[in-house]
Amino acid sequence: MTDQATDQAWEVIGPLPAPPGTGRRVFDGTLWQLSTRASWRDLPERHGPCTAVHERHARKPAMGL
């Protein structure tokens, strides 16, 4: 499993409605954390601030996603 969605995957994912503030970096950061099971604090910088990615990931169940 890769830590980033492919461009082909984004052709499918991109048009789907997403909560405000959720973009490719957040999605890829969440994918990285779920695939590695590492601490959010270990999130590579290319995915953005770990606190922001974690916050957006944690909010999704409350939003029904």
C-alpha cells in the first residue's frame, strides 16, 4: 500500500463532495497514518501539520463520513 493516492484514484475521489478543509494532502496524510499505524506526530511534513490532518480525520465520523 502506498501513502499517497494515485492520480487515477484522484480522478474518482476528486469530484466527490468533501468537508471544507479536506484536500489531497489531508487525504494522503490520513492514508499514510492508517497504512503505517504510526503516531500522528510522525506524519511526514509533505502531508501538512499533523494536528490539522488528525483533526480533520477525527471530525469525519461525526459528519457521517
